[in-house]
Amino acid sequence: MSPAYDTREKYERWHIRICARCGRQAAKAANWSDGPICRTCFDKATRTHGSCPGCRSERLLPGRDASGMPVCRDCAGITRDFSCDRCRVEGPLLAGRLCHRCTLTDRLSALLDDGTGRIHPPLAPLFDRMLTMQRTKSGLAWLTRAQPRALLQDLAKGRLALTHEAFQQLPNWRTAAHLRDILMQCGVLPAVDRQLLLFERWLTGHLAAVADPEHTRVLHRFATWHQLRKLRAKAGKGPLGNSPAYAARQQLIQAGSFLTWLTVRGALLEHCRQPDLDAWHSEKYAARRPGKTFLNWCMKTGRMPVLTVPVRSTGNPAPMGQPHRIAALRHLVTDETVPLRSRIAGSLILLYAQPVSRIVRLTIDDILHDGDHTLLRLGEPPTPVPEPLAGLLRAYLEDRPNMTTAANPASRWLFPGRRAGQAMDPGTLRDLLQKIGIPAQSGRTAAIRQLVLQMPPPVVAQALGYHHNSTTRIAAEAGSPWSGYAPGDHSR
């Protein structure tokens, strides 16, 4: 409340009104022809563009006509001018009567100045990328934070080298990772898999925290010669998802825990015995199971005797019942109150038995159009998409989320993430599905079991991207009459 008003009653008398558009009681931002306008409705009005039904001009439509349709300020009788003093584009204005894009231009120009009054040449692609973003407001919000501003200034002045090695050493790693992602997307930095970079950074900190030097030496060799080699090979074939890096972290954590446990037990790795392994796995089996990779590596490289790693079945959750699955599918394709992204992802699980980790790796190039038919490339040949799901998929392609900032303006991911060039995190998508009552694991299990009951398992495997051994095993467990159907070409 302003100091000019000594009581709340006086403030409310002057500023609080019933908004003519939303009906809420709030501070007024404007008084227009249709009445007092609150800040929320004012902001929405100054971002509404289109064809004015009154004068047929394409421009900002902040006003309302008698029927409530958006109209331009001239037709609405609004005297306020919404044109930017520099570019003359109508929209919300900031200090100096400049639009968001012109304001962003000025702030970026100042931050990226190399000291000569010009933008540091290597950062010109970053400058262009941010100015072409659809939601310039998000770019301005990002630049209000001290850490991004400091990083940009250090890059422009040459205090921070434009290399991945320099970014790996920065303490504020979240901000640094986001900026590095954008720099890779616009070609300023060479493209390196983001998950691989994050794992390497995590690895450095994790090894530094290990107290025993001998443990550090063994863990470093395991990470270097086994984990990093596998991750780099996998990244060479395509972007790493979150799952491989997460699995590698869990393997290393459990490896360190096992070495510490052995030390407390009074044993050395090279003298480990079968009772030691049995005792280690007798407690917290599910949590300690990732350590199996380290144990096998130690045996293979002669760092411990060849022993038997205990195996215990943990089992998958019970699948959804078929009536429940069909009801959930019907809900997804008909309920328009559910976000479209969640409807599409849930349908891919319940109809095509796709795991969340694979759904987030789909691209818009995997959606094929053949005349009036829509196909989805999950395997070979591509799988037909029935209506109404095909219609939902086409609508979703026209308005994918996370496409309006500098991070992903031209993303090919079907489910773009918030990070530059990255797909949506599987855990995030899994949480969204959980909120609408779609259990990803049991839903997928129900779908694949039903599919192998309806057609030969090798056919299901080929169409949906499964290995035929997996679908054959599932068919046998489900009692499928097709369980003995051999894979291969049966056309002759």
C-alpha cells in the first residue's frame, strides 16, 4: 500500500474495483469503455492480436465490443497508445515506452558488449537466438537474475572461456548448464550430450567426497573404463536420456557403499568371499541391486574373486484390468479438461504399450501422414493411429508446449523439454500421468499383455519396437495361443 494512503480503506476506495471482464475484486489497471480492468485482464488484453471485427485490421485487440468480442483500441474508444516508440509494434510496454523485444535488445546489447560498444562476435548467434524467441517476456525474466547476467558479461569480456571445460568448473552449475545448452543449440559451443556433461560434473564431485584413497582409485577406474566408455558410445548413436546417466550414478553410489561396507566388515575387495556377497544382498536388495554392475566389472578385471551375485525377483506391479484400461483410454480421448500433452502420452502407453522413457524420445518425424491416415513410427512398418487419437495428435503437433522461449524454438522432439535441445524428462512426464490417474508401468504391462493375446508376439515386437524375446516371454506368461509362433518372415 502506498504511503500516500494512511488507511487501507482509503486505498481500496481509490483503487479496488470489480473487474468488468473477470468479475474479480482487484486493483484496477485501467478504466476502459467496458469498465474497470484488473491487472490480469489488462495483461491478457495487451497480448491479444488478431483481425478486428469492427475495422478488419490486423492489430492489437485490447478492447471489447457490445457482444464481448475483442476489438482494436480505435473501435473500442480506448485512448491509450500501445505502440512501441521504437518499432511501432503494438503490445505491452515497459520503461521508455518500449516493447518487450526492444527492451530485450537493449539489455542483451549491454550485457554482451565486449567493451568496444559492439556485441562480442562469437556471441552474435546467441543474441539473434534470444531476439527471435516467441515469448520475449521469459527472456527478460531470465535476465533479471544475477547469475545469468554475470555469466553473459564474463563471456563477452573474455573473463570466461567459451569452452565446455570452462563451464564444467562453474559453481552455479544449473544456470551454467542452461546457458551452455542454449549456446550449443545456436552453434556457439560444439554439441556434446547434455546428460553426459552432467554425469561428468557429478562424477568429479562424487569422487572428491570419497574419504578412502584406495576406494577413490577403484571407483575412478570403474567410472572411466566402464561407465563413461558406455555412456559415450551410447551418446554417439543418439541423445542420451535421463535413464542411462541415472543408472550410472546409482551403480557408482552402490559401488562406493559396498566398498565401505566391506571395510567396516574387516574385509578387502581382493579377499571378498561368497558369504560377504550374500550378506550384502540380504538387506535392502532392491536399493543395492545396481551394484551388480560394479561387482561383475571387478570380477572380470581380477579385482575380486569370481563369485555368484545373488539374484532375487522383485516382480512388476500387477497390470491394470482390461476394463480399467479401456475406460482410461476412453477418458483420455474424450475429456478435454485434461492437458493435451498428457492425453497423448497416456494413450501411447495404454494403446501401444510404450514405456515413458521411449515416449519422450519420439520426434515429430515419427508422426507420418499418408493421405487421410496418420501413422506412428514405433517399429517397422509404422503403426496406424486410429481416430480420435489421430485428431488429437494432429492438434498437438500444431501447439506443442515449451516452444516459445530461446531454448526450443525449433525442437523436433514430440515432447520438448524446458532445457535447450532436450526432450522432456521421463520422470516429469510420469508425474503428469500420475496426476491424471494413469499408472505408467501397470498400464504398459496391461497393454502389451493384451496385444500379445490378440496377435503373434513377433509381429507385436516388430510393430512396437520390442525385442521378440520379450514379447514371446510375455505371451507365454499370459497364456497366449500365439506363444509358440516363431519370429521371421512368414510370407511364403
